[in-house]
Amino acid sequence: MNITKKYSKTYNVIHAIASRSFMKFGKFMEIRKRLGMSTARWEKCFACNHDFAEDEDVYRGTVSQKGNIFFCKSCAEEYNTEIKGEE
Ligand SMILES: [Zn+2]
């Protein structure tokens, strides 16, 4: 018999930028790898766990306890912290 416990954690979205993408995911990975930096935490959208495709645009965000993360386009729009009409 197994006991499976599921944990959920809540992160406060401090920042989510939807108005412009940060860069193409493939390009970001190329730079990180060239610099010998780890890529594991950047490979999925922080909110929905979607795996980024090479030519997909990634969006910058910041959440509590975690710091900088990436959002996919739809999550960046959903959690957008920009004031509409500001730019
Ligand atoms: Zn997402």
C-alpha cells in the first residue's frame, strides 16, 4: 500500500509582463548553455507547466519565494501585472 501526499503551494505574482516577450526560448537556452548555466528551471511555464518550444516566445515574471520565472503567453496575459494602457 502506498500513501501519496499532494502538496500545493501558493506563490504571489509580483510581476508578469505580457506586453512584450523576453526572447525566443531556443535563443535563451543557447545563451544559457554557452555560459554553462543551468536551464532546468526555465524549461517550463511556471504557472501551467507547459514545455516551451524552441521558437516560442517566453515572458518574464517574478513570483514570491522563487524570484524570476518564465510564463507562456497565455499565462503572462492571465497574471499580467502591468497597468493596462500605461505604455
Ligand atoms: Zn503557462
